[in-house]
Amino acid sequence: MLNGKSSLIEQSYQLYLTYFNLPLDNSQVRELNTFTSLLCDQSSERAKGQDKRGHTKGTMNHQLSVCMLDIKAAGDLIRLQRTSHVDCLASVERSVGNIIAAKLVPPTCRPNSESIRLAYRAVSDSKCTTNQELLKLLYDQAKTDPRIQPYLDMVIRLWLLSPPESVVESMASVVEDVFGPHRHKLDPLNAERELIIRSNGLCCCCAPLSAAASRA
């Protein structure tokens, strides 16, 4: 585990020697120290949801990390499905209360005990194996039993609370790859067509071509 900036600087230095196998002169050492120090400071600020001026701009990254165990307890449907002890419903209610106390969701979104109990019964009796399937199950059952809806709304809020930064950065990288200057030959229309093909699968797109070829 890293212990402050000095440990991170030392590890950065060792990584440089490992990958490049070249000695560092004094100017390079200073640059490495400066870069690592700034990286530590920036990471510390981002962990608190702050920009370089110390402003939060309404972000809740720090609160989100503090409440992550409660978020999982309240919104992880697979975890709820696999829990068999009788205290699980009370645990979900406590976690929801902690999330509301942290002001991550408004108090009006608190599901009642009956909604949590019915949702628990639905997922426990299901053979679904993913959170997505269980969410679809609750969505379908809420159409016939509206009492499930309050808990379903809470789960959806928790899932949409804050996308991981890696997802946002990955999306930006993909956009740059598709529309960057080095892909100037790929116009937006072709990008859209390629997305449609890949989303639907090559097999369904190639089937009409194969049928036409066989007829020819």
C-alpha cells in the first residue's frame, strides 16, 4: 500500500527503470517528482469531488464512496436475492436511511417496508442470474403490483446516481477514436451504420446477403 507521496514517487522511479532501463538525470528526477506530486494532489481533490479551486460543483464523489456499502446493500438485487436471513429487510431499510441522510437521494424516495418485502420475495423466487434480469423482473411485476414500484424507483435512482469516471472517460476515448482527425474518412453516417451493424450482430446483417448469394 502506498504511504504518501514519497512512496508513490519511489514506485514511479522504479517503474521507469523497469520499463525503460535507462538512468535518470537530475532534471528528469525533478520532473518525475513534480508530476507525481501533482498527480497525488489531483487524485485527492477528485476523490472529494472537487476541482483545482476547491469547488464541488454539486458533485458527490466523496459521499458516494463513503456510502458505497449502503448503496450495494440497498440496490444490489443479486445480493438481495442470495440473502436468506430474516434481518436482510431491516438491513436494506437502514442502508436506505443512511443514503438519504447523506443527501444522495431525497427523503421522498424512501420505499416503505411492504415494497421492500414484496421485491425481496420476487427476486428470491426468481431464477435470474444478473442484476439486469432482476431489474426487468421487478419492472414487469410492478405493472401488476404497484406496491413494488417504490423500491424499484429507489434501485433505479441508485444505479443512475453517478456513473464511474472510467465509463465517462472511456466514452470520451471512443468518441475521439471515431470522430478524431485521424479518422477523417469515417463520416458520421458511416459511424452510425457501423454502430447499427455491431449492435445487431453481424449474423443478422449477413443473413440477407447469404440468402441473396444463394439465389444468384
